[in-house]
Amino acid sequence: MDNLQQYADTGIILTANRRLATQLREKYDHHMAAEGHQSWPSLMAMPLGTFIEQCYLQLFDDGYTDKQQLNDNQVLLLWEKIIQAQDIPLLRPFATAEKAYKAWKLIKLWQLDMDKEIFFEQQDSEQFYHWAMEFQDQCEHQNGCDSTSLGEIVLAGAIDNKIKQKKYLFLMGFDEIPPLHQQILEQLKKNAYHITNETLKEPCDTIHSTSFMDSEEEIITMAQWAYENHKKNPHKRIACVVPNLQPMRNQIERQFQIAFHSETIQSKVNISGGQGLLEFPLMTSAMFILSLVDNHEFDLAKISYLLRSPYFGNRQMELSSRHIFDKQLRQEGKIQLTFSELIYYLENSPLSLEKLKKTVSELKEYRKNMPKKLSPSQWCQQFSLILKKANWPGDRHIASLEYQLIQRWQNLLHDFSQLEHVETPITYHRGLILLKRLCQASLFQIKTDNTPVQVLGILEAAGNHFDALWVMDLHGGQWPAMAKPNPFIPRTIQTKYKIPHANAERELRFSQQMMERFATMANEIIYSYPKSKGDEVLLMSPLLAQYPKSKHPKINDSIQTESIITEWIEDFYGTPLPDGSYLPGGTKGFQLQAACPFRAFAETRLQSDEIDDPHLGLDAWQRGTTLHEILQSLWEILQNQQTLLSYTQEALQTLVEKLTLETLEKINHNNIFHKQPRFMALEKQRLTEIILDWLSIEKQRTPFAVKFEEYEVNSKINGLTYSLKMDRIDELESGQTVIIDYKTGRVTPHRWFDQRIDDPQIPLYTISYDGHIAGALFAQIRKGESQFKGICEVENAIPKAKPFEKFQPITTATSWLEQQQLWKNDLHALSEEIAQGYAAIDPKYGTISCQYCNLKGLCRVNERQPEDNT
């Protein structure tokens, strides 16, 4: 600390990264406060790049240079415009601009000579040479310079002895300084500046390496190691270094949240790097709102997201209505919607959505009068106006994180407005593209105090000092990293000047330097690597061979249970249903109750079923409904088998085609499918073929007449009222009755005979019909698989139907009448559970019952039972 006091009095600390500068300032401020000082001058600690920029600003203020600095966003846009002007077919011009600008930075920082002959040896570097010359010309024309070229201005100022800064400069945390910056420092030395480099501490003597089965185990153990160290000593400074942090950030954050028992771990753990702005719902909703006004087609999922977003309109006041409206939009079968179509559906909706309608109406009016072209700064004002009309960020109190994000949004708009220095007036659509690009390139880091646990990338860790350090993911494929030479700089130049990422030798040297640096950063150091990632087998980095191997720190199982409440209460019952209540869910309620009482209660009583996703064409429910309607219309005309047999095949086909087309138009007139003649023709053909195939089976039966279609029954069971609609009831030649239920999927009668009936629909029909039933059958109507399946007591009356005796091996009943009584008893027991509100998490077939359930996140069944199929 004495050294920091000396630095504060005499000079400036120049650091290798921003984090080290911040750490030094906080450490100094803490010391001064502990000494009892009320106020003190700030410690001058900053990254070397910031110092060079400060020197440029001083030279600019002194009139030494009049060149205006262009920020990186402006420079990237300028590179993109230059590349696009070359009329070269590129799939991603902006990505090419980013790579070209990186090449330009390397050329400037490493002071490379752009020898035309060398650059013209490769096609990519030759093209880059032309772009770079054009970029220089445009910068000269605008009297501007990019951030890297500032160094050349500062170097010229240093040569002319025009730099006016504190004479003592202290370098900390550097393993390598680019030649341009090195030349500036050397010139300042000639100008009587005192420049000293921090002396490395003695290497730690408690370094060991360890391995894990996979990356997940490595991260879990590292997070728990950090927690246990923090728990033993809350003041201990702990660092976890991850070479490739950004792609693994979410996984790492999740495991640290588990280890530290908190969703908000910011007070204890700081994970560096930040998240992309568009990963935050507040920012996503802002971009959706702005994109909505552009009137391009949107996936319905995005419209749905916006309707449910708390940041759009007065959502809190219309929450239920918006969810219903969202569900109705999905039922329209449209995969995409334009802004105009959304307005149409809103205006024709009977739901109470006045606030939403008003918001969308104002956006519609704005769009009608929207300017054709404006400058970026003018579009910024329009963006803010649109968001205000949309009542963004909503009608609820915003949290601290959201407040920080709104501030970041304002900064982003400011950055966008600066683009007008290199961009002419643009359309709204072009403005949105540029704004979204800025969002995607921006990372947001939640502001936190100096936390005891730091998760850092390799370069951020340089120069920092900790009590304990863990460096993970040091496998052979990661450490040293693979060479990634820039494609726009000739390889010979990159190799000669040892440009970063130029070749394997350069990456090895960098990794060795970092290992030397790590060895001085803490008193306790762990290096680790995973033996596998997915299907890839990994080997230890050869740079770890010099360190003793040890078993990894033992995972403390108690960590997982420390924060769990010790009192455990299980309540299997919801509110009972009063006598005479309508049976929730109808026949499906029985089926769900038999499969899992909790699912039945959640879906039928809490209405927590999944919202359907729209898709092209008809979904399974629509196809089934269409088939039912066609068959109903058909038998209203035919009435019986005798009439069916009187039709020629040609006449029957004509009739079926006519009824199919009429039904498709009636049922699906709002579906996008209806507007596609080709789809309509294919669906008509498919249904016609299936129905004609089915009618050929109906012709093979003994004579029958269709007694009822869509026969409705109202009945009671155990005090609960329920309604049924039977697809069809036939009267056989003998005068006996059979019930037929149409199915378009594969079915089996075997599911009728378990005590908790898997498929209770046919059993319910059987016990609810007022009269004797001689048969109960599925009519499975599928392409190439159409057939009757079920029970029929009248011999040979229905093809492939079986007498009850054939099912006796899987039922305890001795007769068809006794079976109906068993069904009545079993359904009575299920209805009693439903009436009592019984909602235990008890899937009948274990994970098989849960396979197609969407409520696993609600019931958390996987935490209660082992994953098996029994």
C-alpha cells in the first residue's frame, strides 16, 4: 500500500487492462478511508490505451492536431461501405468489415509496412490493400482517424516533445506491449519521463493440476471450491480464470448460482465479460417494438413474446385478455404476421384490449406519417418517440437491473447518432439494421461492488493478485490456443513480426508467458482440464506436465442442501368441487386423472395446458375435426349401408370430393392454409383417398344403419355433471346397437382394461348410453392402416372386431355386462378423486407418463423419482 501512496503522489499507473486499474483505485480508496481521511485525490490508474487517448485529447486541445477521432462503430460502418462499394458478392459484408478492421489495427499497432508487392501475393490481402487505401483516403477527406491511429499522432507529439503528463509512469501487469505503444513509451523516456515496470512477485510454490471427467464436473467443482473458500474466509480474494469465457458464461453463472444458493449472486461473485444486450428481455422488447413499425412479417412467436412482455403497453391492466388473444392468434394457423395483420385481428377481437388497441393504433398512425429518410441522430429521436407511444418500458416499477439497462440503451442511442458522421440520411429499415447491429455487438455488465469472487478471462486476469486462483479448461486443444492468422495480412509478415495468433509458435509463447504470470498471482493455484466435452476426448495441455498432479477438491454434498428448508409439507389435495359441478376437462379429465392426478388438476382446474405453436397446413386436431365433419355430412346423406352400396365408385368419389372441399372451406377459412390452392388440393386428395379406403371397409360389414351421429349425452357420475358427444351409433341388422369412435391416430382397445383406465372415452360412452350396447369400437382411419378395433358381441358383423371373450386374458371380468360394471366402478373412483381435488404427483408409468407432459417444470417430478421406465 505504501507503493500506491507513492504512485498517487508522483505519477500515473498504466495497466494492462481496465479491471486491474479499477482494482488498484478501489484498493487505494479503501486504504485512505481506513486511515481516516475524509477526502483525497483519486489514484491515477488507467489502461495504457486510455492514457494514449488522454494524450491525444491534450494534443487536440493544445492545437497540435485537428484530426477528429472516429469511434469503432463509425469506423466499422465506414469499412462496410467501402467493401460494399467494391461490388464484390459477399454473404456477410459486415463480418468481412470486422475482420478487415482487425487487420488494420494489427498493421497500425505492430507498425507493419504495407508493401504492395507482398500484399499482392495473395488475393485476400490484395483486396484488403485496396480497401485500406480507400479507408485512409476517406479518413483524410473527413479529417478523422480511428482509435488505433491515435497512437501515431501521440507518437509524433512525443517526438516533438508536446506531451504534457505526469513525469512518472508505472507499468503494471504487462506481458507484451505492441510496438507502436512501445515506441511512444521509449520516446517519452527520451523526454525525461521516468517509466518503470512492476517487478513480478516470487512464483507460488503450491501449484498443482487436476483433471475431471467432463467440463460440467469441472465447472461444478470450481464453483463449489470458490464457495467453500469464501465461506471459510469472506474477505479472501478468489479468482476463477476461464480461457474461453464468453461461450461458457451462462453455464458457469448457473453453477455459481447453485453453489452460492442464489439467483442474484452479484454481491459475492462477479462474472466478467457481460451478456449481449439482446439477451435481456427489456432490450429484446424494445427492438421488437421498433421492428413492428417496419411492417415486415414476423414469426408469430415474436408477436406472442411482445404480447406477453411486461415492457409493452399497459400490460398489467390487460394481462388475461392478452394471453387469450395470443392463444387466438395461434389458432388462426398463421406462422407469420405483419403489423397490418396484427391491427386487423386486434380491431376484430371482442376481448377487452382497449389499452393495447390504443397503443397499436398510435403506432399505426405514426407509421402512416413516418418520414422516408432521416439522419441517424434524427432517427434516434424517432426511436424514442415510438417507444414512448408503446409505453416502453411498461407500467410496472422497474428494478435496479432494468434501470441500468435503460441507461445503457440511452448510451446506445447516442452511439447510433454518432454514425451520421459517416452515414448519409437513411431509411427507417436501414436504421433498424444498424441499431440492431450495435445491440448485438454490445455487452452489458451489471454494476457491482468489488466482490470477493471473480470469474475472469485470460487477459482480464493479467496483473491482478488474489489469495486463491483456479484456472480451468487447460486441455491440449485449448491451451496453447490454435493459431488464427488474419486472412487479410500475408502470412510471411505475420510470422516475421510475431503478430498475435499468427502461428502455433506465437500461441505457445503467449501461453508460456501467461503461465509465468499466473504463478505470481496467488498463494494457492489450481490448474485443471476436462477429459471430455460431449463426444470429444481431450488430453491434458503439455504446459501442465511440470506441475504435480492431485485429486480435485472433493465436492461437498452438503452445499446442495444447506439452504433447503428443513420442514417438508406435502399437500395432495386442491379445493374440492361442489356437488353438481361440471366435470372439468370432460372425458380428457378422466384420462389425465388416471395418468397423473397432478397433471389432471393443473390442466383442467388451473388451465395450465401448453399454448399451441402454429405451423404450416393443418395440425392434428384440425385434421381430425375435418375428417369427423366430412364423415358426419356423408352419413347424413347415405343413412345406411344399402345406400352406400348403391353408389358407383365414380359417384361415391364425386360425393366425397364435394363434401371434403366444402368442409375444408368451412372449417379452415381463417387458416393460412386456406389461401394456398396447392395445399388445399393436396389435403382434399389425401382426405378423399382415406375416406374412400374407409368406405370400402364399411361395405364389407353386414347390413347396418347409422342411428345417431354426434350423439350428445348429459349424465352424472359421483355428483359431477359431464357431457359427451359420441361420433356415431349404428344399428345392426339384428337390431342391436354398437358405438363407434373415429380416430386418426393409432389406437388399441387394450387401454380400456386397466384399473385406472388409460383411455376412458369408449368406456364412458358405454356406461352413459341409455340402452344395451352390443359393441364398442374404434374406427381407426389412417392411410394404409384403416380398420375397426374393439368389441362386438354379434359374430362377423364388423370386420376384425372381436367378441369379449378374446379380451379376457387382460381383464378380470367374466362377461361383457360385468366388464361394463367394472368400467362404471373404475370411472366412479376416478371421478371421486377429481371431485375431492386429489392432485398427487404420481405418474402411472413413471417417466413414460411424463414423456409428452409440459408441466415437468411445475411439478419437478424428476427431483422426486429416479429416471426409469417402470
